[in-house]
Amino acid sequence: MKSHAKLTELPLSVIEPEGWLRTYLEKQARGITGHIEVAGFPFDRPVWSGPARAKDYDNSWWAFEQMGYWVDGAIRCGYLLGDQTLIKKALKHIDYTFDHPVKDVYLGPAYLRDGENIGGNQRGKDMRWPHAVFFRAVRAFFEFTGDRRVIKRLVRHYLADAYNYGAGADRDICNIETELWLYKVTGDKRLLRKALAEYRRFNAGPVQDTSIAEMLSDKAPSIHGVTFNEQAKLAALVYIYSGDKRCLRAVTHAYEKVQKHHMLVDGVHSSAEHFEGKGPLASHETCDIADFMWSIGYILSATGNPVYADRIERAAFNAAPGAVKDDLKALQYFSCPNQVVAAHNSNHNKFMNGLAWMSFRPRPGTECCTGEVNRVMPNYCARMWMADPSGGINALLYGPSVIRFHADGKGDEVAIKQETNYPFEETVDFSVRCRSDIKFTLGLRIPGWCRNARVFLNGKPLKITCKPATIVKIRRLFRNNDRITLSLPMELKTTRWPGGGIAIERGPLVYSLKIGEKWIVDAKDKNQTPDFPAWNLEPASDWNYAMEIDPARPLEEQVEVVRKQIGSAPWTFEGAPIELRVPARKVRGWKINRSAKRLYELPPWVKAAQPGPFVFTPPLPAPAALKKMLVAKSECITLIPYGCTHLRVTIFPQV
């Protein structure tokens, strides 16, 4: 099987998380991931693990999509931790589905195949999008177990299914992700031909933002964010397995348009639920964090360009922890750079305006984000290391962990232990463990933001050029206990945003105002338990500041970097290991919008809307009015990493 990939993902089974990375996954297991039923429908019923009747799922297809997200995240998390309880809980869905094929061929709920009233709409006979989601979990199961039973049955499922996956603009086409993976595993060219034919039909259908022609155009995408990520990534996969360079040009161009028009400061594009620009109040679904990282991983594989690893890292270190409560028992549906209130009536986005979709709770809106949030960090682990065609092993995403592999795909097993508190510190140590001396190539990603990276071997500097946004290669005869140290000095920088806004970054981390938090249990929320409450969150300190940065002076002279002891749980409000002390001035009259009316009308199909009054995070003061709103006295404010905050101002007005 010929592959055009420049980098190839390794089985997740070779990764063992440690340090803060393991702690984060353990919190998942104790939180939403391990207790998904607390979120209510559809996670409180069998879904993929029992007979599915339309009446039990409100005639909807999305119950199977949402549970599929959870199974994928849960089984990866379980295997990474060796958590047998979590594995068993996720595995029952896979076991039932594969033990109960319809007519010994079709895998999944019969009513999605045979058709009933799907979500109140007649979409034709049947639907396959939920399968694309669920079969990712099966892929993870195979990577950890090598169970060929699932491969044989998946091949039979797809080759026997006459369903037109390429029809229309629906996400059914995303099944070619699994078809192409099966081709990789089996070498069965029928799967390749089938997937490519379906993709051609998809591109010949109605014009949409994710067709090859539209992705190659200069038109800014405007569709639903998750739909964009799920469909656009397919062009990278088609390139990997067919070599069609037009597909690769299309998908890379499409994501550059996203960067230009919709990328938010936290590393994920806006999507509320469609693309919404890049202003301070533009938001994204938590779904998009998982889907963006997953999709970008395929472009990283296709191109070998470490810029895409930078983008995965930025999303994982900022947007991802910034959208969940510290204990991972609650999450936001919509999350954004500036949010100074997060309550049952604070969603400032046009979609579902005034409802609880920006608050922290087990089910903050529709259930998809509650399912998707479980995928984020396990999938970060999945792209930490990749192989290249020459047999080299490449460290692309950094975090405390151990990888085990066979050098150049053969020979004795080698283990590399990655010891680091990155991204809270600037060094990553790689310790090699091997029985005997062994030659292989080790690649290390130099982030695009790092101008002065250095590499050391056993304490001595290597004469190697470390340009930003490259992968440096070290080929040598490695010996047991060899130690490679990667030094990644982090510099402060500011970025400019719509409305006259300014933000501060340091290395891969974005920094936000440290706002005191007042957590109040929302007793009216039915989707909560005493151990998994729904929260209304109000600010307990001042937040209305403008940043007083002089662009004519070096930033390092104006901003103090304060390093604190790094504990076991650095992604917390109390445990933030890095603080920035920044000069600022208070802004009079810039305050929370406490309104009796919504900012926007709700969709007509919303049956039970939260009544007012409402509380909304306000936009930045107009630059022309800002000067008169500033107090005379300058003071010092504290910023902490975006991912350590729940309430935040990230994009500030500038004095």
C-alpha cells in the first residue's frame, strides 16, 4: 500500500502519559469521561450497546453521534491510563455493535439503516454520519488490542453497503476516513476505489465550503465549524492515499483562510455554531476544539509541516483547558477569549442567545460538546510522535510521557522518556533506554514561535541549526541513557485584534486576566447531581482594565514574568505556574451588560427559553471613546495562562 504521507501516526498503544498529562487524563476519568451518564440524554441509555428504537431517542440520529464521540474519547483515555473500569464501560458499545450485525453485515442501529423519522425530517432512507464518529473508537480499540475481528467485520460492512456516502452536503461522506484507514490496514484496493469514488461524487454535488473548488477559492468559509473540520480534512486523507496534489493544495489553502478570517486567540476558530469572525466576543463550540485538533493532525501527516503541530499545541494548551472546569466535571458549550460572566443567562452569541450555553455544567447545551470534550487530550497524545518514510521517529508535540518503538521499524525495542513540565517550562529532556547501542534518527520539532532553540546531547551543545517551524534531525548510534535536551526559550509578544484589542502571548501560551471567581450552584438545572453540579459563575474582582503597553519600548521592560512552583495540576486557577505582571489602567463605564431583553431573537423551534433578566460580557470600548473612560492612575494587573481561567479578559483595550 503506497502512502504519500510525510509523517505517519503511530498506534496510541506505544504512548504512556506521565506528569501533568497523566493527571489531566485521570481527572477526565474521575470527571465527565468516567461518569458520562450524569449528563442525561442520550448518555443515560444504551445507544450503541443495545437494541435501538426510534422512540427511545426522540427519532433522532444525533444520539448515536454524541455517544460515538464519548466512546472514542473514553476508550482512548481508558487504555492510556490502564483504567479497566473505563475501558469496560466504553467497550460494551463496541462489543454489542460487532456481536449484533444486521443480516450478518451491517453494523449499527437498524433504524439508521432502514429509516424512520430522523430528527423530524425525511432525509431519505437512512443515514451514516454517526458511524463515522463511532468507528474512530473501533480504530482505537484495534490499535490497543490488534483484534482482527473488527477489521473483518468493518470491511464487510463497508463493501456490502450500497449506501451513497457521497450524496449531498451531509457528513455521511466522512465515512471515507474509516474506509481509507481499513485500506491502510488490509491493502484491499476495493476500499480505496470505493472511497475515492464516493469523494468524487461528494465534490460533484451541491457547492459547499468543503468542496475542492470552494476550498481552492478565496471565499472565506461560513458554514458550521464542526462540519467544516470533518469534511475539509478528507482532502488531506485522499491525498495521502491517492497522491492527488490538488486535494492537498485545497485543504491547506482552506485552513489558511480559516486562520485569516476566523482564528481566535486561543488557537481554535470561531464557530457559534457557524464561523463568526475573530473578535473578542466571537466564540467556538467545545466540539470544535476536538475536531479542529483531529483534522489538523491529518494535514500534519500529509504535509510534514510542523506549523500544523504548532496549531494543535496552541489549541490543546489554551482553548481546551479554558473550556472546562478544573475538575473536568463541567464544561462550556460556547467558550471565548473575553468572558467575564458564565451563567444560565449569559450566552452573548446570536445562537441560543441568553441561555446557559456559556456556563459550566455537565450538559451546557446540546449534548455533542459533552461527548466531544472527552476526545481532546487523548488525541493530543495520539499525535505526539510520528514516523517518517525513512524510518525516523519524530517528537512533534511535547509533554511528560514515554514512547516505546522499534528503531527503523525493526530490531530491539527502544524507549524514550520525555521529562518536562512544558509548556510551563522551556526545556524538554529525552532519555533513551535500549538494551544495546542502536542507530536511528530522532526528529525534534522547533516551534514557529521559538527563535533561539538549542539542542544538547548529554549536556553538550550539538552543532545543529534550529530554525523556527522546522524538524531538526539527529541520526546517531544511540546508547542506553543518552540524554537529549531541547531548549525552547519563550519570548513575550503582543498580537492585535479587532476593535482595537491587544493580547499577550509567551511561547505557546496565551495569557488572560486573573479574575476572582464566585461559583454558585444553579439548583434549577435538571442535568446535575451533587457530585456534578451546574454552575453560575460571576466575577469576584475587577476586570475592566485597559493594557498600558508602550509599543516603542521592549515588552520585556514593561511586563514581569513570575515563575512559581509547578505542582501536579498546573492547569488550575490556583496552581497556575506562570504569572505576568502587566501595567494597566481601569476603564470607567465598561461593565457587564445586565439587560431585561435578549440581544438577539432565539430560533423559532426553541420551546423552553430561559426568561430574563440577562447578563452579557460587553464588547471592548470603542477606541475613540476609550481615552475619556480611562482613570488617571496606572496599576499592575496579573495575567495567568488562558487554560487556567474560567472567567477572563484576554483581548484588552489598549491605552
